[in-house]
Amino acid sequence: MSTFIERLIAEETELNERKSKLQTFIESDGFKNIDKEQQSLLKIQFNAMATYSECLRSEEHTSELQSRLHLVC
């Protein structure tokens, strides 16, 4: 596995941990007690994190395929 792929996996792991913590907070009573604007911003942040996580998975997959193609060619 290339160093690049390892970095992507590490970044995705860290991101998913943060995303999980944010989701837990969003589902808590504490979230209901903050300003509606802040709630909205945190939801936007969560959605951005989810999208970025999908991108990282896609890059991992694409890079793996490219590596395998280079080995075959």
C-alpha cells in the first residue's frame, strides 16, 4: 500500500471520528439549547464532513485501481 493511500485512510479515520462526535452532539439535548444559527452551521459542517469522507473513500479506491493498473501494464 502506498504512503499516499495510507495518508488518505488515516485522514478518513480521523474525519469519521470527528464526524461521529459531532453527530452525537447534534442528537443530544445540548444541541437543542444552542442558538438556531449555530445549529444550522453545525449541520452544514456535518454534511460537509460526510461529503469529504465520501471523496476520500473515492480517492482511495481510484488510487488503488491506478496502482494495480501500473503493476499490470
